[in-house]
Amino acid sequence: MKTKPVVVFGASTLSSLAWFCLTNDSQWKVKAFTVDKKFLTSSMHEGLPVVPFEDLLNIYPPSTVKLSIPVGYSSINGLRMERFQQALELGYELISYISSRASVWPNQSVGKNCIVYEHAIIQPFTTIGDNVIIRSGAHISHHCAIGKHSFVSAEATLGGNVTVGERCFIGLGAVIRDGLSLAERSFIGAGAVVISDTEPDGVYVGNPARRIEKSSLEVTCG
């Protein structure tokens, strides 16, 4: 019986995906969704109430629910980082969800508000920081470190001993060679093959990956 209530931030397709997984593959019972008041266009989502985030304390105080914030990589993961920090300041506990269909090891180091979707592989000695999303089929090899507020897309592959800085984005099917470091706020495009360390705020595309002129913030805003 599900007795642990949670509110999901957002009313988008990513929020629906998180709701579905939590409902069918966890101990959590989703009670409602919450969004910023300016984006509140409907009072219901997936048959559940949607309430303004600004009013959450009054409607669902921290003593009654926990939060999940499955927001995407907008503003190079900045929006998810801001709401994560706000939720902590308001006193909410943020849950993490690891799919029962993912491959993880006992005592895996996973932070707050992390989501690891089905068929992702996380090998031993890897650490996952707070507020990280790892999509289905991603392969995170041994002794990797995934920094806070990062997003690893489906089928991305990280070799062993890779260090991912905070707020990085790794695109669909990208490959990161073993032993590399991705600097903070790096954006790795879909299918890119990264063979050398990256620089902060850089956007890398192609095989082998090359940096383009735009910044990671530019390509993830709007």
C-alpha cells in the first residue's frame, strides 16, 4: 500500500513521465502537481490537482508531503537548480527515484532529487550528486562522478573515471571517453564523441566533438 505522499513539480510531459514511474514502480503516492503561478493553465493534470508553487506551503506543507522536481535542462539545468534550492529553503524533503529496471549496485551514492530511468547502468564506485536526471539506457561506467544539477540523456555512454561538472548536459547517444573531465555547464550535443576535456559553458558537437561559438546557456534558453 502506498502511504508516502509526494508532489511533483511541473505539468509537462516530463512531469507525466515521473508521475507514471512513481505510481507504477515506487512506494510513493503522487498527490498533486505544482507549477509556478504564471504557468498555471489548468487546475488538473493526469487526474490530479495542480497548485501554484507560490502557495505550496499553505496547501501541502513540508510535514505532509515530499517533493520531486523532474524538470528538464532549460537554462543549462538552471531552472531545476533554482526550484531545488527553493524547495530546500522552504523545508521540503526531495525524494530520489531509481527505476527497478535500472542496473545499480547496493549502497550506490545518489543524491537528493535524482531520477534514474529504466535500463540505465551505473557501475560501482560512481557517485551521483544532487538533482541529477539520468535517462533510460544511459551507461555510466565505474569511478565516475556526476556533478549536481546535471542531465544525462538516453543512451549516452561515459567511460570509466569521467568527472562531470555541475549543471552539465549530455545529449542523446553521446560518448565521453574514459578519464575525461567535463567542465561546469558543458553542453554535449546528441551523438557527440568527446575525446578531450571541455571548458566551462562550452557547446560541443560532432565526432570528434568540437566547440562551437554559442554558449550552453544560449542553446538551452527559450
